[in-house]
Amino acid sequence: MALKLTAEEVSAFLIELFPGWSKYYDVLSLDEQGMRLKMFVGERHLRPGGTVSGPAVFAMVDAGAYLLTMAHIGREAMTVTSNCSIDYMRKPVAGADIIGEFRLLKLGRTLCVMDVLVYSEGDPAPVARANITYAIPPARQKAD
């Protein structure tokens, strides 16, 4: 399915909805099959021991899924998470930003399903794997 929004348009829409968004994330790439998203890691993301916390990883996965869904369906602010499962596999590299690689598995009338691999920037071993589903708002369903 063709994209309805470019990476720049998705980022601009998010800045409208959530001012300051660009301080935390950067869309590195976006196409019909998926997206790469970078989260700039700061003190607010760290747990004791100096590594990225699980809730921070979840926030990046959730934000990226929202972005990828909107890129495919358009400016639908009320798109919401309906399910997420994350496996934390190893400790993130201290001091490194994290990268999410999102792969679109299915885009239907009511759901958008994707897999995500999360990496510490510069390290080839994934730190987490997620499966996340977004519910598409009813206004979009009626248009199909």
C-alpha cells in the first residue's frame, strides 16, 4: 500500500499534536514496508546502572507504531494502540541512542500490525523485539 504521508509530513503532524516531539525522535527512513526511528537517549530514559529503561523502549516502540500507521492512513490523530508485546533480550549499550526498525505486517480496515526490532545505535545485536497493533479509527473505516 502506498504511503499517504512522507517522513517529513509525519514529523510535522506530530509536532502539531505534540510540541517538542523532535527533541526525542528522528525518522531515519520510511517506505511502504517499514520505518527506522531513532530515539535520542537522555537522563530521563535511564534506569539505575545507566542503561535505557524498559518503559523508554516501550515509548519508542509505541511512538514509532503510531508514526508508521499514520504514514499509511493519513492524518488520523485518534489512532490508538490496541496491543503490544515486548521481549527484552539484552541490556542496551550505556550512552547510546536507540534505533527501532519497524516492519509492517498487515494493514487492514481496522488494524495495523507490525514487528519491531530495537537496537542500541552502533550495535548489531537487538536489545528488544516487539509486536504491536494499532486500531484504526472508525472515520477511516467508513471511508474504505
